[in-house]
Amino acid sequence: MKTPIVALASAVLWAGAVQAQAPAPADGKTLFAKNCAACHQANGRGIPGAFPALVASPVAIGPADAAAEVLLKGRGGMPDFSTSLDDADIAAVLTYARSSWGNHAPPIGGAEVATRRAALQVAPAGDSRFGNKH
């Protein structure tokens, strides 16, 4: 039989191990830096004539489903991120862009992205080693 202190210590260690295994929530700023900033720039101003600015962009700050569609299907020369970013990641990136650089659009949730993904009949993101989920 364990003493109460040993039992408590075991429970704390076990809870810490379980918590350490839980995936970290999506960080929009980090995901933006990794997936978007090369073209749209870290300041959201894009590259004139090549990549559009996200600052005051009607797409970025417009309806959530339209913004999600761009990341799910791509647009113009922009690739789609449907296979490399899951719904929570896409929501985090969009929320970051919609609330940065003076933009003041409401956040987007993973459920909204999932609804749009289903409506567009876009397959869910994979966890392959070739995606962005590493």
C-alpha cells in the first residue's frame, strides 16, 4: 500500500506525462511564419505585383468561409494547404491574419473550417512526413 505522499506524487507525475503528450494548440503566428510569410511577408504587406497584401485584404478580413476556401483550395498561384494543415491549423493562421497588422476581423474556429472543407468536398489533412505537420 502506498503512503498518501507517494500516491500523490505518482498522480502528479502521471498527470504531467499525460499533459506532455497532448498536442499543443495551433499557433497562428508560427504557422503563418512557416507557411505564408515567404510570400505575404511577416508584416502582411506581400510583394507588390507578385503576392497580395493581407493588410486590409477583403479576402483576409471578409467572410470566414471565403477565407477558409482560399487556404483549402488555393487561388491563383497560391497553393492549397488542405493536405498539409488541419482545420485547427488553418483556423489559427486565418485568425492570426485577420487580427494582425491593423486587421480587425473576428476569429475563425476549426469547426468553421471543417464545415467549409466538407462543403467543398476537400479531403482531410494527412500526417505524412511530406506535409507541414512535423
